Amino acid sequence: MLKIFSNFAIKTNPVKLILYFLDRNVMAINDIHEFVDSLEKAGELKRVKTEVDTNLEIAEILRRVSYTNGPAVLFENIKDYDMPVLGNAFGSIKRLEIGLETTEFSEIGRRITDMTKMEIPSGIFNKIKKLPELSKMSESFPKLEKSGPVTEIVNESPTFDKIPIIKSWPKDAGKFITFGLVATKHPETGVRNLGVYRIQIVDSTHALMHWQKHKRGAAHHDISKEKNNKTDAAIIIGGDPATVFSAVAPVPEGLDKYLFAGIARKKGISTVKCKTVDLEVPANAEIVLEGYVDAADVRDEGPFGDHTGYYTPKEPFPTFTLTGIMQRKNPVYLTTVVGKPILEDAYIGKAIERSFLPLIQMLQPEVIDFSMPPAGWFQGLAIVSIKKRYPGQAKKVMMGLWGMGQLALTKIIIVVDHDVNVHDMNEVIWAITTRTDAARDTTIINNTPTDTLDPASPKVNLGSKLGIDATQKTLEEGFEREIQEQVKVDDDTKTTVDSKWSSYGL
């Protein structure tokens, strides 16, 4: 659907090619260092100078800080390492607003929908008339540079050993990279992807890539495997906040993640070529770990204490072999911790939820609002409000959402009417208990895709879904009773009480 916005479309359109190189005057946070400065100025960051250990200590500090709505933390004195560690950087809505430079995350989704609606001009005169719109679009395209901050040091003897990778939980299988942006590209189309997957360190040059079956990186790997090829991959540590956010975001299939990063930050990112693999990576990253994933080298990964609040057991995953490292002279190691909600990933999830509401509404126009409560680790529960016009519409929306990308993994979907606030669980519970009959309004579908991490699924990646229609039922839907009237205060009484409220002394 959105392949026309990949980097490859630029090469075939002379107008876009010209616009691609236009000067870009939009300001944006360019890297983690600028982000740290911005957080510190806003009172959203604390520096810790006490020596801390990557083995469990940093993780426990970050969990305590996150659970108490504390600040981002920059650890400046790491035992056995000379590299600072940044954690909980995205652990509040305010910090995400600073990083993405917006107070309205849905703007990001609207930029994508606007692009899909824009007509591609034909003929030179139409192209000239469309120049202003095309210019706006071109500002989001990535730009390949010869060098950048991440190319300051190229390590010819790469090793994980000098990087302060943390161990989070006592029974974790070892140290895990938890906030690495894994870059791959589609072996056939070349469309680039960034995804965040946990990566277990095995030794100085080997790690295990936790590519869940439903993730785009895994799909790229499967295609390479069919061709008996290894998969080039780069693990990116740090970058500008919009690029980090983009790596987590479940963008529409075919949309280049580097372009999405540019859309999110309203300015295209700069990229550089890797030294040992055929990939482009953000030029402003802190560290880039280059290598390949070999389908023939599969090892047991885990256990790992994950965002469900449970340890995921050992499972076989392919091995990443480190072939090169590029880094800044003074890099910052960005990390995160996961566990029983609500931790840092909850806030990133909320930003994604808001960002993708316009895309959901484009495909499901009846949707008014959408919420994925953090306590349900996002994949577990979705609540949707709709403007209901016909019988069975709630089930239609459920099925549509279960057919949309990563929403296919959502375990439970609750559909409510437009008068219910999906972000207020009291209102949602009220709707379920007053507008739902268990036999009539629940839908269970067996043998459906589930999140790999779901601890309740009877089989890994396969389980059931529950849909709850909590909308007001109609006669056509078998509701034979008279619809009861909701209690509401009359206008005269409301006006009287409003005018006298201050006199009550309440």
C-alpha cells in the first residue's frame, strides 16, 4: 500500500529526486546527546555518579525509578566500563513529547494518511503545480552521507566485551541488549526495517537474535533462508528519539522505517553505509554492531524476564555473528528494562497507540477512539469505541482489527459505543456490565496467532481470541426488551447547582 513512499520511488521520479536534495530547515533533535540535554533542561533527567554494576544493579534501579514515575537516569560510573548508560529515557509522556517534539502524537499518523491520500502528478505542468506538496513529502526522505558521528571510530577487532550490556533478572540466561534497533532490509524489495528485539550475548562475537515469527526482521530472515543466504543485520544503539520510536512502531507493510522516522520527526534522517555488511544505518547513532544472522546456527535462547511479568522459557533462535563496530568517540549506551507493567515500554506503547489511531480510522472509519491499556502489555487487550450504525458492526470492527498487522496478535478486543471513554476503565466496565449478555455478545475464535511471549497460550504462537461486544444492542441483534433510558440530570437543576456551587462550601 505504501511502497510508493520507499526510498526506491525517489530514484524513478525526477521531481522527487530534485526535491530530495532541497535544503531542510525543520529543526529536530538529532541524537541521544541532544535528547539528554533537553531532558536535563526540562528537569526530566538525573545523573548518577555512584559506581553501579551492569549485573542486576542497574536494572533494579531503573525498575524502582520507573515504577515510581521517576526521571530518566544517566549512569556515569559503570563498574568495569568507561561508557555511560542511559535508562528510562522514554519513561513518561512528557519525555516522549520532548523527544518527538509534539504534544499530539496522532499528528504522526495523520502525516502518513495525508501521504497516502496525495495524488501523484503526471505531466510536467501538474508536477510543477504539486511542487509545494511534493516538497513537504521530500523533507521526510532519508539522505545518505559519506560519514557521520557514528563513523568516528571503526573497530577492526569487534567485541561485545567493551559495551556495558546489562543483565536484568536473576534467572535471565545472561546479558541482553534490550534497546537495540535491529536494521535489516527486504531481500527482494530492499525496503528497510528497524525493529527492537532482545538479543542475548553468548560470547565476545556471538549473540542470539530473538526474532519472533510475526516480526518483520524474522520475515526478512526467512526469505534469505529460502535462498540459502545469511541475513545482514546491524544492531543500532541510540539515535535520535524519533528513529528509536520508529523502530518500535508497527508501521504498515511496505513503508520504509527510515522514511517513517523522517515523517515522525518532520525531517529526514541522515544515514551512512556499514563497513562490513550491505546496510545503511542512522549516521547519528551511538554504536552500530554489524554482522549477519545464520539460519544454520540455531541455539537455545532464554530464559528472559519479559514485559508480561514472567520469564519466557528457552527456545531456539538464530545466531548473530559480530563482524564490525562503528561508534562515536564518546558514546552513550541506551538501555531499557522490562517486567510486570507498568514500566518504560508502557509510555512508548501509549505514544504508538495515539500515533496509529488515524491509520486505524482510515481503514475502519467508524472507530472513534482506541486504547491498549499498559497493564495488558498492549498485545493483551484493546478497547475500541465506534459510532454504531447497523447490527453486527462491533463484530465487523473486531475482525477488521484482528486483520491489521500487529493487531492480529491482540488477545482481547472490547468494542463500546461512542459515548464511552475508552481510557476510563470505570466507564468500560460499566458498558460491559450494562450492555453485554455473555452468551450473545462474546466471540471466541480458536487457533489464531498469538504473541510469542503470551504465557497463557496453550501453544507458542497459537491460541484463542476473545471479542466482547459492549455496544447497546438493537432489535435486529435480538434485543427484544425496551432499551432503558440512562439517568441524566435536567438542565435547570444543573444550572441551579452550578450557579450556587461556591456557596455550598464543598
